[in-house]
Amino acid sequence: MVRSELIKRSPLRILEKAMGGSLGRGRIGVLASRKGVGKTACLVHIATDKLFQNQPVIHVSYSSRVDYIINRYEDIFREIAKKRNLESAVDVHDDIIKNRVIMNFKQDGRQVDQVLNSVRAMTEHGRFPAEVIIVDGFDFVNADFAEFHKFHDFAGQIGAEVWFSASLRGDEPIFDEWGFPEVLKPFDADIDVLITLGYKEDSIRLHLMKNGDKDVPGELSIRFDPKTMLIAE
Amino acid sequence: MFAEITRMRNIGISAHIDSGKTTLTERILFYTKKIHRIHEVRGRDGIGATMDSMELEKERGITITSAATHVSWKDHAINIIDTPGHVDFTIEVERALRVLDGAVLVLCSVGGVQSQSITVDRQLKRYHVPSIAFINKCDRIGADPFKVREQLVSKLDRNAVLLQIPIGLEDKHLGVADLVSMKAFYFEGEEGRDIRTADIPKELETEALKYREILLDAVSMFSDELMVAILEDHVTEDLIRDAVRRGTISLKLTPVLMGSAYRNKGVQPLLDAVLHYLPNPAEVKNTALDLDHPGQQIELDPDPSLPAVSLAFKLEDGPFGQLTYIRLYQGAIRKGDMLLNTRTGKTIKVGRLVRMHADRMEDISEACCGDIVALFGVDCASGDSFVHPSLNLTMTSIYVPDPVISLALEPVDNKASNNLAKALNRFTKEDPTLRTYVDPDSNQTIIQGMGELHLEVYIERMKREYKVEVETGKPQVAYREAISRKMEFDYVHKKQTGGSGQFGRVVGTVEPRPDGTNEFINEVKGGRIPKEYIPSCEKGFLAALKQGPLVGFPVVGVRVTLLDGQAHAVDSSDIAFRTAAKDALRGVLRKANPQILEPIMKVSVDGPTEFAGNIFATINQRRGMIVSSVEDGTYSRVDAEVPLSEMFGYATILRSLTQGKAEFTMEFLKYGKVPASIIENLMEELRERRKNE
């Protein structure tokens, strides 16, 4: 399969269809689940899909080591290339990784301002024209709305779409009666799209819980496959 | 004699350049009574540290070549190799690691794990060298050994465990609290020679107990006995030491010690730790390659009564001739013994056998397996194996990377010209990553190496040690050519000009190989090309790959498959098929969409976070690709892939943009395609360059 066909046939097109298009510049999407369900892998799959489309990605990580994240990208690329029998896979790989930068921050004492300054330095001084920013490991439990809002402003300023992962921990209940994560409620105003991941009959299903002001379908027809670490139909 | 090997340690001191390893080595030599006065690296007395034997190193405050030295500590013999920290000289580090059984990884308590520490760590892991960490400079402002231990875990993925905690930091750094004996050590008397043992200060008791708990928890997994003792509450120092030792030798644990070598604190406990936790030569498995049975490895036995096996890992030219440092793996060597150099096949007689202390030497009559000693006046190259004449073994060759940069040299006068040859002859024997040849077209001497600084240091050494003044050209990058398309070929070489003719037909395919190596596959069936001419075809193909179709650089990453052909009963010959193959390939390479490849370096830049923007900009301006940036407190590290051709003079630019606060390391990563946007100009420049050569 050639690259353009692979993009067309990605299961992420199903997600986009449900959302009425891609997340969009200046908007914020959040992928939320309990720990260990596969948020990071889903984010990396979304990022890899953007890379296939020639969109530069900055992957901001608060938790994992750089080599661990790079391995995640490598594994997911390998899986996709194998599954879709991608033509000239080595060349495609070399081409897309040029559009990916990983920025790792220690959460303790790292203020959002400092992180955003560094990301801005990467886009301006490093002339890296990021269209997508992935933020993995942001601590929603201890963060306040003002800090999160800075990301929203920043996304608008540089014209990038920003995807967060949110780890749902803390006291029960984790979700309210509508299935909205309690921990994310203080940030609701700035979250444009919310997708949750949860177990259902031995598989991990994706639920579109918020999509701007639009009606949402809830459970999607895509799932996360923990074997391949890919979002699948 | 065999008992002695258990009382022997071969250790390296590996570190980042400014973490103070030379000062530490100096203190070790002082406490083990090898020297009588301490000299600082950039000392006011103008003498310089004892291990830094070369003038240039003294001047630059860095250590370039490693000198081996032998010391005694508490009834044990320790051979220490002082290793350079700069990545351009890592062949020295790699060689040292190859012959050592353990290492002390020195880290600065302020700078922590920096890019060079990461390089050194990678090398230690590659050679499976057990190591202990020493966090130095605890007297400096901003010292934080706890943070450095965390970095050992987070950045180097080591199971690092504190064996000590500091008693005071910065200007209040007085000593260390030992978590094994739960005692405080203070270093008093002249140059900290006298250790006063006391109870751990009251205010540190809780902290010491907390870290001892962590220590016991971490090391108990290496000893069931200790685990039981912890449960039954009768833990002894010996039980803890034994568990730490097991963990360290199995490469699953890194004990962490600390102090300030400059302030004479913590050095003696570090020496004790070397004895306690690093392996003796008999505890390390070493193998040799059997030259009679290619591919077969033979495990060496550290038994002095067996035939000798040793490796020459370091050459030095002194006023009395060439000094060859060897590591003995099996058997013993005595004065007058005969040894076989398995590379040259020549047998040598052991004349003088010496033990080295930096610049001084001691004559000895014999050396036993496990030891590191030096031979005098032996003509050999670094990496040669010396064995008992009854054996035909070679020690596994040390990994030698290909050079990536070259420089043309022009001696200023005739005298310089003669000495240049002498100097290069010695340097290339000492350092396998330095290569040299005379360009047949320009008649210029070309030296090749691993980086700008690598070559600069040799130019300096020529001047100082051989009085050779040379003019140098611009450093040139070693480009390569590659193809990007599979193509078929069918070529007939036919010549009929009187006498016997030449005839050979070759049919096959060429295609790119992603791993960058060349490969020849013969799939000719039914004797269409007689068997005896297949090697001729291979030689012809190889000859064609030496000069690429675009500018004439070697072609890499090509698979040639020979599928069919034709021979003539009279006119076919070795030369006919060689020519056919060479011309066939030359023709088809042109059509297979050839490309120029350039060396891409893995570059790591460390600096204060405030300069991150500047660092990003320098990488971007150099056609670099930023792979990642890691921010940890006020420091950040940027890892990038940058074409070597863009890295000339980077050190100066980086210094000026960051007020000298950032530093970088680089090493060869891969060959990558030159981007289309600059290919035309580059091709023009390269063709011009080759025309002028």
C-alpha cells in the first residue's frame, strides 16, 4: 500500500468522521482513561497519523524517558507498516521522523510557562513549524484551570491542535452519571474534544464524550488493540 | 600465585571532562603512596597532575592518552587507567574498557549526568563493565548528590543506590556518613590522610536510617542470606557488602559513593569500595578467537600455569623506544619468554618487562594473568595479540569505527617532511581511528579521523613532539554514493585485437540495501559462467563500487546479484570477466538513480535552559534534525542529528552564543542522503575539489 492510501484507510478517519473533521488548529482534545489502558499508545498513533500527513508534531512528555517514547513511535510505525504492507517503508520512516520532536520535562517544579517557553523556542528559534502538539502525562489532578488555559491560548497563538492524555485516578466515583471524568470538570471550558477509553467485553472501546457544542455519539466503532497498541476498527 | 589474582583489580576511571577525574586519580596515587606531593590539574606549581603525562594535556587541562599506573591498597594491587572524557578520543576509552574489569564512573555533584557521562555509560554497558559511581565536587556551590543519584536512575537507567550520604555540602562539606557501617568518616591531618571514624551526627541520624533502609531493600534481592538477616534483625556489614558486590558484578546495581577529591574527602572509602565491590580478574569471563577454527570462541582460564594469552591495548613512544601496554588474560609472562604476535606471525622475545607509574617505570621479572604491564621495545600495533607460540589465538578485536573526516597536510620544509612520516607512523599505530595515506593525484598526505578536534590534537602533537610544522587544508567530509533503484544489467565485454581475445558476459541486478553494506550474490546456474570466474566477477564488481558514478566516492549499500552470463572456451579469462563485471556495474550504477550520502553525526548539547532557544537555532541553521530535548531543572540537553559538514567550528559558535555555558559531544551515527536543495551546489564543489586534487 502506498502512503496516501494508508492515510485514507486509517481507522482514525472513523474518529474524524464522528468528530466532523480533524480536531482543528487552536483546539484542545483530551484522551482520558484509568492508568495503563493505552492513552499514550493512542496519542502516539494519532501523532503518527499526522506525521504520515506531513504535519510536524511536537511530543511533550512529563513522565516517560525519551528513548521509551521513541521506541513507542518505532513500534507503532512498524505495526502500521506491517499491517498495511507499506511500500518503501524505510524511506517513509526516514521522511516522517524529520517532522517529530520529543520534548521531555520533569513535572516537579516545571511551570506551564517554562514548558510553553521551551516549546515556543522550538517553533521559533528551532524553526520547527509544529501543527500538532501531543502532551502526555500532564497532571490534571494537581493543576488548576489557569495553567491549563495557557495551553489553550498557546494553541491558538501558534495555530496547532493539541492532544492531551489525562490519567483518571483519585477517589471513586471517577466518572459522573454522564460518563464525564470528575477530574476534568474544572477544565471543561477549555476542552474541545474529550475521548475516554474503557473496557467493554474484553476490549478497550473509545467513547467520544464531548465535541464542542455538537451532539456526541458516545461509544465509537473503533477500539484500542493492546496487542498491536493501535487504534483499530 | 593463583591466590594473588583475587587481590588484583583493573579499573578505569571514566568520566565527563570537568568532573574532576584527574584530580581524583591524583589523590588515589597520593593515598596509595605512589606520589609524595599532590599537583592540581591546572596547578599553580606548573607541574600538572601526574597522570597527565603529555604537555598538551597539561596545557588544555584535559586528558588525551590514557596512562596506566599500578598502586597498592590494603594488600591489593590496583591497575588504574586514566581515560579521556572527550568523545573524539573515545577509542582510548573503548580500549581501556576492553581490558578492564571494573570502572569508577565519576560525576560532578553540580553538573550531574551530562552528555559525555551518557557516552561513557554507553561504552561501559557495551563492554559489560561493572561500575561504581563517585559523585565528586560535593564542596561546590549547588552540590546535590541526591539529584545526581536520581539522574543515574532516570538518565542512565541504572539501579543506583547510595552507600553514603554527605555530612554537609558546599563549603560545609565535612565528610561522609557510611550506610554500611553506620559510621561517620572525617578526613583530617595533612591532605586528609587520617580518617577519623565517629558516630553519625545526631541531625543526620534519621536521614541515614532512611537511606540505609533503601539500601538494604535494594541489595537484599542479591542475597537470600541478607534477606533472612534483615527479617531476623542481625544484619552485618559483611552481608551487606557481599550483596552489593554480587549486584555490582552482575551489572544490576551501581553503588554510589561521594566526596570531594579536591578537598581530600571520600577518596579512601572509594578505594575500599573498589576492593569490596569490583571484580577481580578471575571473576570476569574473557574469550579469545581461535584462528585455527574461524568463528570459534575459546574461554580463557586465569590460571598462571597455562600458556600465556595477552592483548596489546596501548602503545606509547618514550625516549627509550616503544612501550607496549599489555593485559594478560591467561598464563604468565617472564623475562626471556618467547611470544607470538598472531597478527604478524612474528615471534618476539620478552626483553624488559615493566610496571608503569604514569611517567616512571619499575622493572619486573614476571607478570601473572589478570595483570596489566608493559613490554619494552616491541614492534607492534595497538590491538595485537601476544600469545604463547603453541597457541593460535587472538583476542576479540576492539571495535574500530570508520573515519568520517579528512585533512590534507603539507609540511613546510624537507626536514618536517621526514619527521611527518615518523610521527604519522607512530600515531597510527597508537590510534586505529587515525588513518593516513598519500593522495596519488595531489601527492599530499591525508589524515583521516573521527572529528575536527581529534585531528587537531595530532597536528599539535606533531608540532610539539616531532617539531613538524604543517599547513593544513580545509577539513573534508568523507562522502559516499548510493543507488536508490533496482536495475538490471546485461553486459558483454569483447575484445579482439590480435593475439588471444577477451570475452565475458554478465547478467544480473543491482539494488539498494538499507543497512549500508555491500553484498554480492551468485545465482548463476548450469555453469553459464564457469565457477573459476565467479570470484573474478566479484572482484570486478568490487572495483566498480570503489568509485561512484556521480563524483567518484565509494558506493555503499548495494546488492549485486549475478544471475546469468556467457563464457568463451578460448577467449574467456579472469581479466575478461573482471573487466566485464566492472564495466557492467559502472554503467548500471549511473542508471540506478545514484545519490550522494554524507556522514550524519549524533550531537548532544548540554546547557542551561535559558539558552535552549539558541541551541535549537544552531542545530536548525546546520540542517540538523532535533530528535529530542530534555529539561531537568535549570539544565537541558538537546539531542540532534546533524550533517558533519555543518559542524565545523561549532564549538566556537556554541561557546559564544551561550557565554561558554553549553557544551556538546558528537559521534558518527550513519550515512544519510544529501537533501535535493543543496545537492547541485555540493556536486559542483565536490567535482571541483576532485579535479584539483
